[in-house]
Amino acid sequence: MGKIRELVEGLKPVIIMVLFQLGNVGVVLLYKLAAADGMNLRILIAYRFLFATSFISPIAFLLERNKRPKWTWTLFFQAFLCGLLGGSLSQNLFLESMMLTSMTFATAMFNLVPAVTFILAVLFRLEKAGIRSWAGKAKIMGTIIGISGAMLLTFYKGIEINIWNSHINLLKHYQSSNNLQLGSSNHNQMLLGSSLAVANCFSYALWLIVQTKMSKAYPCPYSSTSLTTLMASIQATMFAVITEKDWSQWKLGWNIRLLTVAYAGVVMAGLMITLVTWCVRVRGPLFVSIFNPLLLVCTAFAGSLFLDEKLHLGSLLGSTLIVCGLYSVLWGKNKEMKK
């Protein structure tokens, strides 16, 4: 019984991260549909974190009211950074990138996060390059391979690859009614979308570093998530109010817009991010990043199955290099941890 209990405890973080990535596929699909329906992306992000804060704050108060460490200005500053880097800024960059390119492309570029995290960690002296060891060489080579994959994915399209054809396109109704052609990018849009995707990787990587420090000083996942989503909701709402002057855009009905912000806010930003915060604390940021390729595979499948997005040779080759680079970095990190 002891071994079984130990096995179950060890599988908990794995199960949580798999569910998190599968849930993110649903978020990306709903984002695409809500945007196609004409919803302002900045307002969508603001609503996401407003819903998340409203959901998680009462839970944090009830479950952790007697065991929270004392709040400090350092904690509030860390929460502000986490809300910005992993919340409002990251989400806005990802959505803009997705709309300029495609759902599969934006998700594939997100797999650069481990390589970017490694570079930033070395620059901030939180990680040693270790050039002379095999582990250090693996991390450096993995970083170079991952960046090369992102460049290939950005600048090379190649032939179209038809693995399956479901003849299902959930965007068809919105495209006909709003005259939108989402995901059909020209060269300039592709470059801009790629730049935003890379910027998102840096933002998310910085969030992982700050979140690790915050989790050690404040090991209360519900309260930590509540503070982070509160900061993100303030930032995202201010940004949306400044950039969008049409107040009718804030109106929600019983439609795809309400479903999107409720699911993205309550289920993902509220519940699942709390669990991911716990995973970061018990297993570290590198463990969390291991599961990014699962999101890429599932998103590519969902995009081609439900949105009629086309797969190209450049996307497959670039994605393969990114994944290979990712696991090279992870292998090197794992060897270092065993020393």
C-alpha cells in the first residue's frame, strides 16, 4: 500500500500538467471562435482575469485564511510581475500572434519557452552553462536547435500536408458573417506574428522564474493565484479601457463570448493555474515546461480537425526541431540535478 500511495503521489503533478495542456487546447479553440465572432481580444483577456479573480478569491479566503504568511511589499511586487508576465502581457501577445498567423503556429512557437528560460537563467546567474560537461553541452545545443526550429517555422512554409480532412470548420459561420479570414497571413503579418510569439516566450519564461521565487516565499497556491489574477485583471482591464472606446464591446450575452471568458477564467486561469502553481513549487519550472509539446500536438490536431487549418512541411520540421531542442535541454538539466 505504501508503494502504491507513493506512486499515486508521484503521478499527481503529471496528471495535473496533462489535464492543463488539454484544457489549454479548449481555450485556444474558444479564443479563435470568440475573436471570429468580433469580440475585442483585449476585452476578452480582461474578462478572463476578472472571472478568475472572482472565482478563486473566495476559495483562497476559506481554505488558506489561517495559514497564509504575512503579506509584504515584496510579495505584492512579485504578484504584480506574475500578473503581468504570465497573465495580461503574455495572453495579449499570444492572442495577437495567433490571429496574425494560425493557432498551430502560435502554439508551436510557445515551445521555445524552455530554451528562453535557460538563456535568461544563465544571464541572471540562476543557472550555470557548464560548457565543459555533457549536461551543459546538451542544454546549449538544445537551445540552438530550438531557436533554429523557430526560425525554420517562421520563414519556411513548404508543401501542404494532408493527413486527414474532416470537412469541419467552426469558423465558417463567422467568416461569412464578419468577412474575416483568420489565420490566412501574408508575409508581413507572419513576421509580426512571429515576433509577438517570441516576445510571449520571453514574457512567460520570466514569469516562471518570478513564480518560482514567489512560491518559495509564499507557499499558498490559492492565495498566490488570487493575488496574481487580481493584478492581471487590473492591468488587462486598464489596457482594454484605454485601447477600446466602444463600450458596447464589453457586453456579454448567452453566446460564444460568455462561454470563452467563463471557461478561460474559471477553469483555466482560476482552477488549473492554481494547480500549476503547486506543480512549480514541488517540481520546479523546468518540469512544467516539459509538457508544452503535448499542447503543440493536440492543438495541431484540433486546428486541422475543427478549424480546417492546413499543415505545411515547414511547420512540421520546425516543430520537430523545437521539440528535439526542448528535450535536449531537459536531458541536460536532469543530468545536472542527479549530480
